[in-house]
Amino acid sequence: MSGRPKIYAYADVGRFGLGHGMLAWARCVVWCAQSGATLLPPRWLRARIGPLLRNERDKRFYFKLFRNATRISAARRIALLGTRQKIAADVAVDMPQTEMPDGAVILFTNVNSGNEARYFHQVIGQQDIVRTALLAMTRPRYRPAAIPYRHIAIHVRGGDFGMPADVGKLTQG
């Protein structure tokens, strides 16, 4: 084989909240832009039974917010994920691409906690790349008419959690 191998990258947005999944996605997008790897579209369609059972106002149907902004179909993504060698992004970021197997899929995931300290540095200063990709995959009806700002902010809600038993201690000086 001559030249660089064909490399794919996939963000497993997981079963966590939107902000949690967006970090894995943003890391993947930035890495693809920097490495020339082909971005596989994430799977936003996930069964989220809890919000339905609790009759929450937000059902967290993230697939309604986003579309596939790549030329790779869901069927092709499934085939690649099922047949190609997967390499964890934590390993791949330090590996020369010439040493990666042709057709490998670099898998971006998050851990349950501590992602800010562990991964956020990978997207700092990359807002133009992330913004462009976010707007490209956001369904038109959810895009603002004009975006006068260069930065993106994401509100991560904590509505699923009850008040702590010692809430009085938190509000007193």
C-alpha cells in the first residue's frame, strides 16, 4: 500500500445527555479536520425510555435536531463499524496515521465523569471548525436566522436531579 491509509472517525454520543455527547462529537470533528480522516455520522437516534416514563417535557429526541451532514449513509456507517478495526481515540491521537490500518475507525467516546479535564483541551480554540460542523448538521428549522457571534455555548440542564437533603447549607453564607 502506498500513501496514507483511508481512516474513518466515529463519535459514539452514547446514552448520556446532549452536552456529554456533543463533547465526543466535537473532539471527533476537530480531529477529522486536522487529520483528514472521514467523519462517520453519529447515531443520534437512541431509545430514551426514562423521559417518557417520567412524562418529562423534554423527551430528548436528539435525532429531531440533527441530520446527517456527511455523504456517508447510516447503512454504510453500520457496515464500517461492524467490519473495520476500531482504535480508541485516546490511543490514535498519539499514533502516526501511516501506522494505522487502512480503513480503521477511530472511536471517540467519553467517560462517565471528568471529561472536562480529560478532553476539553482538544476543542479549545477550535470553535470555527465545531461551529461550521454544528450548523451543517443542525436541521434548518433549529438554526438561528443570524449568528452574530463566533462562539458556541451549550446549556447543560440538571433537571433530572432532585434537591440535595442539605439544600439549606448550600444557600446560607
